Amino acid sequence: MSAADVVVHDGSEVLAAAAAARLITRLVDAQAAHGVASVVLTGGRTGIGVLEQVRASAARDAVNWSKVEFYWGDERFLPDGDPERNETQAREALLDHVDVDPGRVHPMAPSDGKFGDDADAAAAHYAEVLATTAQHATDVAVPRFDVLLLGVGEEGHTASLFPDTPYVREAARTVVGVHDCPKPPPTRISLTLPAIRAASEVWLMTTGAAKAEPVAAALGGADPVDIPAAGARGRDRTLWLLDRSAAGAIPTPA
């Protein structure tokens, strides 16, 4: 696994714009290398803000959006079209405004879909989707993820993997139904750490002073059971994109 790179920006808007520019470049480079790029999206204020900045960028159309595979790192298990779903927000921020191929957009099932309110069945189905679109032989049955975007919560959670839960300890499955989340809604679907670690690049993006302690702990080598974000690492690169407040507790070199 890669060592972490840390980039600190002056504020949340600058961070979102800079991350959007990085994402456009990463997708263009991946398309040049492979023909089709793949990205795992995240929700939250920062994650959706990045997509809004991509939409607004003059460089947006450098990406061939019809040749991007879109996945999600986690999802709130709510009805289709619910405004709190990460998919709904991502479509409003970007996907409805660019020429995507609907067959390359892979949302997690809603709670009123064919699996009803069975989040575990929905998670198992998403694991099958990942396995059937896997493009190379690895120990983890997921596609080639060129870049996987994540946020970080105040208690150090990432995706929907919360501290000291069975889900952050999961070592075999790639996708799990998450129950009794400490933040609403209580039921979610999430990639596991093994699936996250299969990505070429993992970008963790967060802002605000409330995130400073978990960020510093994660970068300091905390146990992922205690700080799940500490376990989110890319095969080739792990990139932390922070504002100055979120970076405030990182020790400065002597």
C-alpha cells in the first residue's frame, strides 16, 4: 500500500475546486491509458461540492463522460430519488449534466427497489455487480477503480464504516449492509476496507476543525477499528485533501 500524501488548502471552496481539477486530470489520464476510466463517488458536503465544481469547470469536457464507470463507496438505504441519497445528490450535482452512459452508472439499490428493505441482499447484489465488472485478477473481486473518493467523519468514519463495528472489521466481503449507524439514517450499504484498498488511488477529503483529531490519528497510524479512515489506502496512491482547520492537529516536522 502507498504512503499518504497530504495537501492542505485555504478553505473548503478552494479544496473542492482543486479536487475537481485533480479529478478531471485523473479521469483524462485513465482514459488515455485504458480507454475507460472508473471512479467511486462519495456523498457529503465536500464530496458533492467536488462534483459541483467539476460541473462548473471549463475543463469538464476534456473527459469523455460516456466512457467513465461510476460506482459509489456507500449509500444511505433510502427510497429511490430521496434527496438524502448520495446517488440523487451526485446526479443533481454532475451526472444529469454530462453525457454519461446509463449502463456505466452503478448505483446501490434503494430501499424501495427489488430487494425491498433488505439491505444485506442489496449489498450482496452490489458485490455481484462489482465482481462481474472486475477487469483484472486480484485477491478482491472488484473492478479497476482508478480513483476512489471518500469523506471523513468527526469520529473518523469513512464510507459507512464506523469505529468499533463488525463492518470495519470485515475481511472477506466487498460490500456490506450496515445497520444501527450512529448517524441517520441507521441503515446503509458500504464498501468494506478490502474493497477500498483495491483502488489504484484513494482520496480522502474533509474540512473543518471537528475533523482535525481523527485526521491526525489516521495519519499517525491509528488502528482502523478505532479510526476507520486510517484503513483507507490506495494501491498506488493515498491522498488526503484537507483545509487548514482539518489539518490543524497534524504534527509539524521538527
